[in-house]
Amino acid sequence: MLSILHFGGQQVNICGDIIKIRTVNMRTAFYISDGTALTAEAFGHALLSMFPVELNHKTLPFIDTQEKAENVCRQIKQALNDDGEPPLIFHTFVNEKLKSKIVNCGGIGYDFLEQFKGSVEQQLQVKAQPKTHRTHGAHKNYNFRVDAINYALDNDDGKKLNQLDDADIILVGVSRTGKTPTSLYLALQYGIKAANYPITDDDDFEHLDLPRELKLQRHKLFGLTLNVQRLHEIRSGRRQGSHYASMQQCRFELQEVEKLYRREAIPFINSTHFSVEEIAAKILAKTNLQRRRF
């Protein structure tokens, strides 16, 4: 009887008492564009996340000359030879000659924009006018993002409470609940000015209250929380064995801050099982904040 098991990049064949191990190459997925390749990458990753398979991912931006396209073509052919399967190619090209070169190198091409362009042209009654870097280039919303990123950095961890009037949102929560990365993501991705304020063990948790500056901005406050085990794990990674990281302290702080959220009518989410992207999306859905980047 033959049994076949897969462990990472190895295939284990078991036949009676004989065990044979051989390397199994993962299939390759390319994300290629004459621009940043961010659109191709986002589309490709979203689609491939639906399939429980391991892939070797390669992102190749700014393939905007014939010489670069030739080099990419060699990489695609090498992947075909190494994997024994044609690579998947997710691409967004403005230059038709370069696109034609890439899609005829032995891979399986997926052009997300081309798939829907004709239908949208019909609805808008306007012909598409593709232009390199238009999606992610510097345009009228770019300055919003730069200003928002600078604001998030300046107003991290409650550094400048005198600037809260300029905030679109103020994230609050105990230490290590994801306030800083979420603030930066909101700024970078959506041009939203996000400040954040930590409720730390310097505060009197027995009589927890908001600073006056935050009470004046109560309508902008949004709370983050985690489950106890996850907060304990995160804090232990920074200060193993400390009172700060103990299960008892984590449980106490989370209980008290959630009481504060409810008492002050501060909307909040438990972000334990969410990525930064998902946390930001949930905040936007709950607050209806204006996105300044599309």
C-alpha cells in the first residue's frame, strides 16, 4: 500500500517499510506591471487566498522597457522549467507590446483590468484611457496621505494632545492593542488623520477616567481591545515574566478599559482575530469616516 504525505516543500512516499522523500517544487505566481504592480498583487493575492495551496510569489514592478520584459520572460520560462507547471501571471499593463511579450512566455495570464474594462466603458459611455502610474501616482489625494502620515507619527501615544482638534479619529486602548499600526494604516491607505492615546499602567485603573483633552473630543474616540490570552502573548514577547505581561494584569486592564468604553459611550472593537487591514475597514464601517484615497 502506497501512502503519500506532503510536508511543506517535501513529498513523503510510504510503501510498506520503505520511506522515500523527494522535494516538491511549489508553483509560482507572478505579479507584474509597467507600474507599481500593487493592483496586480492585490487582485492576485485576493483570488489565490480562496485556494488552500502554497505558492512561490514574485512581484515585479516597473517592467516598462523591452529589456526588462525580456528579463521577466526568462524568469517565467525558468519557473516553468523548475516547477514543471506553468506559472500564474497576474498583470496590469498599459503598454500593449510589453503585455503581449509577458503573456506569451509560457505562463497563464490573468488581466483583471481588461476583464471588466469593456463593460465599464458601456456603462459610462466613455472609452478607457489607460495611463501608467495613474492608480498609485501622485495626484490630488496624495497630499492628504502625506499630511495624514506625518500627523499620525506626530500624535502617536498621546504625544501632542494640543493637536487633537485636527484629528479625524482618536484611537484609545491599553498598551499593545494595535493603536499605532492601525493609525498609520488609516493614514497611509486612506489619508485619515488618526491620533492615538495609550491607557497605561501609569493610569489609576481603579478610578479610570479620560483626560480632559479627550473628553472634549469624545465624538472622535474609538476604542480597541483584545482577548486576555492574546494581550498576554504580545506583552510577553516584549517583557517576559513582568507584571505588565501577566495574565492577571492583562485581564484587569482590559476589564477596566471596556467598562470605560461603555460608560463613556465610546465605540470599540475586539481586534484579536483581525489583521490591521480588517481593523481599519471595521473602523471605517462603524464611523463613516471620509476616505481620501480610492
